Amino acid sequence: MINTSLTALAREQLELARAASSGRSSNTVFGGRQHQLRQTVIALMAGRKLDDHANPGEATVHVVQGRVRLETGENAWEGASGHLIEVPNANHSLLAIEDSVILLTVVLRH
């Protein structure tokens, strides 16, 4: 049984992102190679971006803290703390509008 504080993980990842030259940090909190479901806490400093990449499966972005913009081609969706954004099945990027922490949940395709 896993009982994890997202608030504590968010604080930790934000501190690591602030110290990193890339302005980001992540930690997979559930799942991995042996699971289809994967949940990863990702911290991004304001203005930092996860560049365009393919959707590996069904996915959602839960904004734990801050504000982000998910972009795919001509479409964009913004989310703030507490928002849940469905990741479309298309190449997409994620921009941190403010210092932000998200919980990325993905069901990997096999």
C-alpha cells in the first residue's frame, strides 16, 4: 500500500528544479517498467517547457501547483492548481506559466 503526500513531493521536486540548470525535476511515484500505469511528479520553473513529444498512451495532467499550458499544434489548454487536463492523442508540449508542479498519469500502450 502506497500513501504519499503530493504536497511534500511537490515541494521537494520544486526545490530540485530550482537548483537544476534545466529548471525541471521529476520523480516517478508509481509504476515503472513492470506496470501499465505510471504516475510522475514533474516540477517546471516558470518559462520552462517539456518540448513536443508523442503521447505514449492515455494520459492526464493534474496541476498540483502553479499554472501550465498544454499545447498541440493549433490547440492549447491552460490549467491552474487543482485542474485536470486530458492529454490528447497527439504530439504535445507543456509550458510552465508559473513555477509549477504536475502529476502526470499515463497508461502505457503495449
